[in-house]
Amino acid sequence: MSAVPDGKKLVRSPSGLRMVPENGAFSSPFSLEEPQWVPDKECPRCMQCDTKFDFIRRKHHCRRCGRCFCDKCCSKKVALPRMCFVDPVRQCAECSLNSQKEAEFYDKQVKVLLGGGSFVVTLGTSEKSEAMTCRLSNNHRYLFLDGESHFEVELSRISSMQILTDGSSPAEKDIHTYTSLLDTQFLSEGGSSRANGMLLHFKPAGSQEPQQLRVEAADDRKAAALWLAAMHKAAKLLYEARDQ
């Protein structure tokens, strides 16, 4: 185990080299824990094609799910940033497909979120709004909102989220949870509506009372829509991470 100067450390696990935060408490909320491998003695056959293992047909563990496969069913090596692997690692067909789908988020959409967008922000039921830049923190743990004032929203404390589109004016009963967010159609490829804001419910640090945050596009509505689309994907990954 060796330390590096940016607050992360290089760790060698049975699955490969990983670059993880020095303090585990500051891990990205999108991260997944390394799975426990299915013990070799409990896996006489490939868990995909049922081929029996022998001296020639060796067993391999998928680094994402930990299940046991033959080489044919677990041959792909794919990047897995959600587990902080330095190099692409061996994954089964199902897991490699999931990891490939997530690659766009890390290659493109994280950069959009880190770059930030310009919005008009309303906190709680206040009638006062403020022009602010909303961006994701470098460690992916917070939304930073900066204007004349500054405040932060911890992603892990967001309880519900709704992406607003042109013409939408949600009532309290219309707020989507993360679960229904996964079924949102207007931000999918080929969707016709443009996102122009989002409505969050979150619990501030040290409080169990939910607070509402409304964020609406400012002047550059196209850039705001791109940022909101990236935030939609981030929320989906966050929801899935909670369930794994």
C-alpha cells in the first residue's frame, strides 16, 4: 500500500490495483464496494454456461459481482471506475455491459457536472431567489451552490428529485422519488422535452427535517439542460448504488 499526494492511496486487492480515498468516509457516493468472491469450493461449474471446471477449464471471478465463470463467460476486461480500479478488470458479460454503459457518465457527464451550470435557486418556501452556479464537488459528494451566498447539499442526503421540463409546474404530490426517476422518459435519447430545472428534497447536515431546493435555468438554457441531464444520470447511479 503506497500513499499518493492528492489524498488518495494505491491499494492492491485480489481483484487488482485500486486508487481509493485516504479516508474511506470521503468515498464518492457513486462508488460500489468490492464484492465477496464466491468461494472456489462452492463453484464446481460456470455460473453462466454450467461448464464443469477441470485442469484445462479454469475458473475466473467477475470483479464486479464476485461470481465464478469459465474463461469464455468472463473474458472481457472493462474499466470499472465505480470501484476505483486503475486498469480494466475481468468482468462477466452482464457486468461488463453495465460498466460500459456507465463509462459515458465518467467520461463525459461527470465533467459537465464538475464544470457547473448557471441557475436561479430558491431555497425552501422563500419568495426570494438567487442567481447561482451549481456544480458537483471534486469528490462527487456535494452539490456546491455559489452566488452572493454559498451553501452545499450532500448527495447522500437527497431523498427525492424531480427534473422539470418546459411547461412543468409540479405540486407536492408530483415530486418523483429516485425510483420513479429511473422511468423518466424526457431525458432519454430521442426525448422531445428539454430540462429546465430540478426540484430536490434533502436533509441538511445535522437535521432530519427535509428541505426543498428549486433550481431553474438562467440565461443559457441549452447548457443548463445538459447539466440537468448529467444530474439525472448521477441520480440514477446514486439510486442504484444504494440498492447494491
